[in-house]
Amino acid sequence: MSVGATKSWCGLIMNIAVSGIQWGDEGKGKIVDWLAEKHDVIVRFQGGNNAGHTLVVAGTTFKLSLIPSGILHEGTLNVIGGGTVLDPWAFLDEVRSIARSGVKVTPDRLVIADNTPLLLPIHRELDQLREDAADKGKIGTTLRGIGPAYEDKIGRRAIRLADLADRDRIRARLEKLDLHHNALRRGLGAESTDLDSLHRDLLAIAPEITVFGRPVWKLLDDMSAQGSRILFEGAQGALLDIDHGTYPFVTSSSTLPGTAASGAGIAPQRIGHILGICKAYCTRVGAGPFPTELFDSTAQYLADKGHEKGTVTGRNRRCGWFDATLARQVCITAGIDSLAITKIDVLDGLDEIRIGIGYELDGKRIEHFPSSSDQQARVKPIYESIPGWSGKTESVRQMRDLPNGARQYLDRIEQLTGKPISILSTSPRREDTIELSDAGWC
Ligand code: IMP
């Protein structure tokens, strides 16, 4: 990594997909916000209001969940793609909440794909019923109804945004959904759904939400043809991916950047670069394997200094060392071209920093994370230790001003993952972001 490089790399690439490469909360919101001014369109393509970003812009804190971070940039079009699941009530609450901070969300600034499946209150209820019934097997979901909403999509029962236009047919669609949900609710000892009130509420909200609906695939195709630059904003992280994550402790969508194409409706070839975001250490919310998790005073240090509390649920995040084995694996499954490292400043002040460089499983060294959940729970990390640095990385804006130790740490991450670092974030503020040009591909 060369010191002080400043050439603008992302000016050379047409469309970028940005994805977290850990268990979510990697600081994607800040990086997307920073990249947004270089793009014309920002697209969410999977997940729902389980996602949460906190952004600090000109001293005002914004909390976004469903709405893409580009909404904070005037002149940027924001799109919620059909690969997401949309809670219309949560969406409109978010619209009202950011309007109070002076940001208007109107259909000319935000478009929702009309094929987006709706997340209804019955999905949230089922999420809660299942978690309550699971006892020790709890996933620790965000309780937003994400899993049940995706199940109904895959089960071909979902009500999609475009369906709301046909008001006379909504009741029949709800009855089909109800048949399925009531069977599950009976099994879980819950009361039947209140079909009348759900029907009434959906009819009431339909006009407010349908004004945002359009065929997004066509909009993106037209804008691409006119030379617009599109940024695809992933939610959660690769280790929560339904196929490649720490299953079953995952979310219910495909979180890898490959989903950007199908979840938005554009050709995969149109994505010019895949940027993987990771923290300089690891965190996780909810249950599931986390090999490099710490339980000592360093965990507390990271949690306190990194404000490691979930934006959506307020839960404390589990903290641990950077796991290079998992990062390398994700760089392959997600097709990462370069990395953005966030929260390096949280490591300032530590005497020693560790990096997970492999695992021991039943007395043998392995270089990848196994697929079996039993084995995932048994792997023990093998660490490499490097000395902490004196001096601060916090708010540093030039590579040459970083402490030597911090540069060595970043070099080691590049070596172990095999990917160049193209962005370094040194505080939550938009301006404290370093762009590196020597990633070798621009
Ligand atoms: P669900 O997505 O609510 O079903 O939750 C499944 C798992 O994904 C749980 O461990 C959640 O804590 C985790 N999860 C979901 N969304 C996020 C996110 O945006 N950041 C971090 N973890 C998340």
C-alpha cells in the first residue's frame, strides 16, 4: 500500500456493488454515503428493515433502515429493488422520521420496485412466535419478520407492491396467505390472524405506498443507457448469507453482491467493481458461531470505543479480533475486488492486536471455515499477534499520517485476504475517509 496516494479510483468505474464481508454492521452506511456523491442512483437489493445505518452528516445524526443512504445527497435517485422485503408501515415511518430532519422523500427521489414482496404484521408476529418457541435454538433475529416474509415470497404466496393497485383482489390474496399462517399459528399455540383489520390497514396504506412503485428494471436500464452511474448497496453481511453464511444463524436473504443483479433487475456484467466493507475487527449481533470472539476486557474496550450497539434493535454487539480466514473465504464467495476498512481508530490505544489466521478443528489445522454447524461451533482460532501502535489513526486523512504500526496492520490484512484496500475510514464523519489509488486495478 503506498503512502499518501490520492488519485480518485472510483471515478473510473461505472457501477459499484458494496457489500459487508462480516456479520453486518461493518459501517457500510458511511461508505455508501461517501460514495453516493459520485453516483446518480443508489439501489438496495436485498434484506429489509432489519438493516440499520447511523450516519453523521454536518453534525446531524440520521438513522436509516430501508431507505438507501443516497437520500442524504440531493440529486441522487434512490431505489429499493424487488429483492428486498418491504414493510410499508416501517417505510412510511422512516420517511416521516427523516422529514423531521429536513430530508424530503418523494417519488421523484425514491422508487420502490413494484415486484417487491410486502412484509406484513403477520410476518413480524410469526418471527416472534418462532423465536419464543425456539428456546435454546433461537437465531436472535431482529424480530422484524424478515424470515417469514421471504418464506412467503419463495412459497409463492406473497403480496407484492403492484398487487395493491388491484384493491378488489387484496382480500383474496390475504385469504390465501392466511390459510398458511393460521396453520402455523395453531401449531405454535397462537390465535388466528385478524384478517379484517389487516385488510382494512392494507387498503388504507395502499395509496400512500403505491405512489413510489415502478418497474425498477426498466428505470435502471434507461438510466444506464443514459450513462448514469449506479451504486448497489448491500445490507447485512456475507457471513449472514443464507447459502454461504454461518447457517442456520443467518438472515433469510442472499446477502452476497451477486444478488445485486437479480435483486435489482440488471445484467450482472453491468457491475464494474465489488467493494467489500469490513471493520478492522469483528462484531456480531444475535446467536451463532464467532471464532475470534473475545470475552475479556478487550471485548469491552472494543464495544465501548466502537459504540457497538445495534442500530435497529439496540442489542449489544459481540466483539472480537479480525478473522482473516473468514475474510479471505468471503472475498472468494462474494467476488470482492477491493476492501474498505472501517473503524481502524477503535484499535488505537491497544497494546497488542491479534488476527485470526487459521483454525484448529479437532486437533488439526484447517485454512477454511467448515460448512457443518457443529464443526463451526468447534473451531478454535489460530492467532498471529502484532504490537499495537502509539499515536492515533482517528480522523487521520492521509495515509502518510498514520502510525507505522497501523500501516503494518493494514498491509497484513491485504496480504492475508489477497485483496487491496481502496478505502480507509478513520471516524464516523464523512470527511474522515481516505481513498487509496494503488489498488492495482484502476
Ligand atoms: P433477521 O434478519 O431479523 O432474520 O435476523 C437473522 C440474523 O441476522 C440475526 O442474527 C440478526 O442479528 C442478524 N442481522 C439481521 N440484520 C442485521 C444487520 O443489519 N446487521 C447485523 N446483523 C443483522
